[in-house]
Amino acid sequence: MEFGLWQVWEAGWVTAILQGAAVTIAVGVVSMAAGLMIGIVCGLIKWARIFPLSLLVDGYTSVVRGVPELLIIYLLFFSSVEFVTKVVTAFGYAGVAESGYAFVIAVIAIGAISGAYSTEVVRGALGAIPNGHIEAARALGLPGSRIFRRIIAPQMLRIAVPGINNVWQTTIKDTALVSVVGLQELMRISYVGANSTRPPFIFYLIAAVVYLVITLVSQAGFDGIERVLRLRTRK
């Protein structure tokens, strides 16, 4: 009998796919959070032209954006697998060391990638803030910390949201690449299912639908954030 959608359900693959989707979202969220922290710090450095740190940031963003994402994952995996395994084991998680280091390396790799793109988004958003706003705040004698909190940060966030949305969508899709390190995320589960039952189209179609749902829900969330920020700006 031909293997179809009903057989996917009966064999328990739907549960496995949903678990893989949960891992994909977890990797995406943690990586994006790390990438945003990197992006904010590095973006501020590039915007303020802090020498020589700005040169290091330029090198980082140029290398990461110029090298294929899969190659970055391979380089990090094969160069740090032993070190990460020792760290995970040292914290008492020797029993889950393999999955532990796979997750950590996935987050480091995807976080580094999203961080490079987030850096350019933040730098661009900072550069789009009218200089007159900052100069007016300085003329009023406001301290630098208050200028950043009240003038720079709110405008930067509003301008950067569309770019951050793009980085997030790319980050979710990049999580598919970490299947090469053995992490049981959505793409890896789909690959195993396709090889086990031999109907690759069904499993990869299901994976495509799940990825599409994740990105559509994410898009709706970012659209809501943009609307809220626009309303606050008008007030």
C-alpha cells in the first residue's frame, strides 16, 4: 500500500515533526536574541565609529555575510565540538552531551549569522535618525544617557523593526541548515522520515507547510508591533 498522509499520522511522524518544529523555533528564538544583542552592540560601534572596534566589527560582518551560512556552521561545528562537549559534561549533562552540544553550536552559528545582519539593520536605523533631533536634545542640556533612552533608542526601534523582521524570517530558514550537525529539528526529522518510509515528497511538503505557518504567524506579529509603534509615534 502506498504511504500517504494517513500513514504519516498513524506511524507517529506528526508528533515527531511537531517536536522538531518546537526545536526549530527554540533555536530560532535563542539565536535571534543572541543576534540582536550582538547587532545592537556592534551597530552602535559602527554608527559611533569607535576606532579600532569599528574595524573589528566591519571584519566580522564582512566575513559572515560573505561566507555561505552552511560553511560557517561546518567551521564552528568541527572546530568546537570537543570543547562544547567538555563544557556540557562539566555541568553534569554528560548523558545528553551529544544533543546538548548540537543545540549550543546551532545557536552559536545561527546567532553569529543573524548578529551580522542585525548589525547592519541597527546601524542603518541609527543612521536614519535625523541629526537635528539629537542636536536639539544636546542644546537643551540633556545628558547622553537620557538622549539615548528618549530620542535615539525609540526611533531606532521603530525604524529597525522591518529589518529585524527580515532577519528573523531568514534566521528561521537558516535553522534548516543545522540539521547537518545532527540536531533533531524540523528539517532533520523530515529527512529521517523521508529516508525511513521512502515518500520524500510528503515529508518535505509537510515541512514546507510548517515553515510557512511559522513565518506567517511571525509576520503577523511583526505587523502588529509596527502598528503599535506607529500609533505611539503619532501620539
